[in-house]
Amino acid sequence: MIGEIRKNVKRKIVSVVSSISEDNVSVKKPLHKHILEIVTGVLASKSCNLTEIARSLKEDIAIKDTLKRIRRNVHDHPEILELSNYYNMNKWKDKVREETIIALDAGDICHHFGNNFENHCRLRDGSKGSTGNGYYLNQISCYNPSERITFPMYLDMYSSEEQSFKSMNTESMKAVENFVSAAGPKGLWVLDRGYDGGIMLNYFLNKDLDFVTRLTKKRHLVLGGKPVSIPDLVKKINRRYKIGKSFRFGYKKCYINLEGKLYPVTVMVNKGEENKEPHILLTNGHIKKSREIKRRVTGYYHRWGVEECYRFEKQGFGIEKSLTPNFNAIKSLLGASMLAWSVLLMVQEDEILKEQVIANSKREKSKKKDRPKFIYYSLLDGISRAFIMAKEIFRFRKPKPPNLAPTIDELLNKRSLGMIL
């Protein structure tokens, strides 16, 4: 079964890379081979560390020679990140529907003990709550509630030390623009408190995109033609609607003043047993039906499940374990991890292969009734175990046997003699 898993997963990897090569004339044969190797290496090693990737490819040459080739290629091809985004958005855009929850997440890659990384900038490490050196990330992930499927669509990395850098808002708007141009305006965007500033709200409102964002208490809105603070507005909202046993919510239609223009918005206030203080959410438009309000409120809390995608990037693929100090190389490895994730999604859609891979992962909760909803960790473990047990993965790097001179026996053979004559 392990050999069959390995063969079927390799077919899916080849399918992904071949599709990229067919859609992009710039992808020549050497780059095609490199993407094939680097994506397989990320899946086999469960890491973005170049040494681990080189070791997992199991070539007949010294690991240092494999490492030298891979290091050179990742340095020379940062466009793999852009190619991966183009592939993922075109491959999975049909999964984006009206019900889809689209999470825009600003993350980071932090290297607390590295001082020689190219374009390093000071940032706040969201995992540890402290400042350090690293790079900013923008990730867009989606979740379909009816199918309970989470899938990544877009990932970008940038630094405030780059010459082309303008602002974090500019980078976020670029990510949204690329996504909408590929998948369209469908879906509900869910945003955290970092996106409730005037620039981002103005962008989403002018683009006519449905969104829900968490509000801070510092903002003022317009109710009945008069400005009102968020704390005062919350007091006027009756949380009369109920979800489950303890979760209650209410809403109020009002306006927001951005650059002298009034936009219709709806403020939603909700509270459950988990949160001590009410959560204050803002969504676009004047929502009339409580059913739609409920969909948007629950959609915001689905965001916390979608954020598991970001944790999986760090824990599953180990994007912070890459020790290469080259900025382009890190972008290239991020692109490889996104393509590897696309392979996992293809495996998930293949029911027979999915069950084989999960069984091979040897996890305790492999039965369907006990299986966690976010199964990408199990899929990655199962695929990695299959590749670990292989004697070789690819043969196209093996040297071809030399063309030896024919032996006397071959010369005396009638067929060989006839060819010579």
C-alpha cells in the first residue's frame, strides 16, 4: 500500500507542476524539474529547511551536492511564490461561492536569533507577543461551511526594508485585488481588528465586497444624523437573538463617515459564555434580515478555524525553520509550501487515496468519528512516511550509462553485424 500511496501522490505532484509549466511559457525544463523536486522535498521532509529537503530526495550523490543545487535554484527563482499563487487561485476559484468565508490574515515569519537575514525588519511576533526581526506575511484562506473544507488561496511575503515597500495597507489591498481578479467578488471577507482603519474600510466599501470586521471602541459612527461613540451605541443594542444556549446577539443599522462620505453599515454586538466582554462587529450595508445577520456573525467566528491554515504553515511545513538568509530563497520556499498544500487538497478530494494516507499516518485519531476537522496534519504525516520508506524518488537526475564500444560477442552477433554493415 505504501508504494501505491507514493506513486499516486507523485502523480498529483507531477500534475500540479505540469499545469504550471503549460500555463507559463517562462517555466523552462530546468525550472520544471526544480519545482518538482522542491515540492516533493517539502512534503517528504515536512520542512522548509534546505538540508532536510536535500536529504529527503535520496539521490545517489552526496547530500552536500544536492543541497548546493537546491540552494542555487531557490536563490534564483523567487517567482515560484507568484507562480504558486497564480496556480492556486485558478485551480480552486470554483470553490469560492457566496457561502465561502474568506479570511485575510496578516502574519509574520520571525527569526529571533538571526542577524544576517536579507531585508530583515523589526516586527511584532504574534506567536510570542514580543518584537523581533523577520518578515511580514499576507495570507488568504477560505472555508466552505457546507463542506467543512478549508483551503489556502494566496500567500505573500514582504519587508518594510524593501525599496518598493509603501505601507502594510498597500500590501493588504494588493492581496485582495489579486484574489478578487481571479475568484470574483463572491464570499464573505472576515477581518480582525487590525483592518478596521479608515483606509481598509474605505477600500472594501468602495469595492462593494461583503465583509465583517471586529471594531475597537475608539471609533465613532453616525446614528440618526448625529455622531455616536461605540460604547454608547452598544448600550442601545438589544441582544434579543439567540444561537445555541448562551450565545446572544443584536444589531443596529447606522452609517460610517469616511473622508466626508457616509456609508451604510450594520453594527452587530454578540456575547457568549467564552467572551467576558461583548464582541463588536461591523459589516457593510443595512442588513434587514436577522438570518443574514446570523450568517455573518457565525462567519466571523469561523475565522478562528480558518486561521489554523496559518498555524499549519508554521507547524506543518516549518516555514520558520528555513535558515537561508536570502530573501528570494525564502519566497521561493513559501511558494513550494503552497504548492505542497495544493497537493494535500487534491489528496483530500480523492476519497480512496485520502483514507490510505490517513491510515499510513499512524495517528491515534484516524477513525472517521474521532478524526479532527483539520486533517492536513494527518495527510502530511501519511505522505511523509510513504516517501521516507522509498529507496529513490526521482530518476531523471541519475547519470546515464556511457556508450561503451561493442564487445567481440556483439560484433559476432548477426544483428549487430548487420547494423554495422
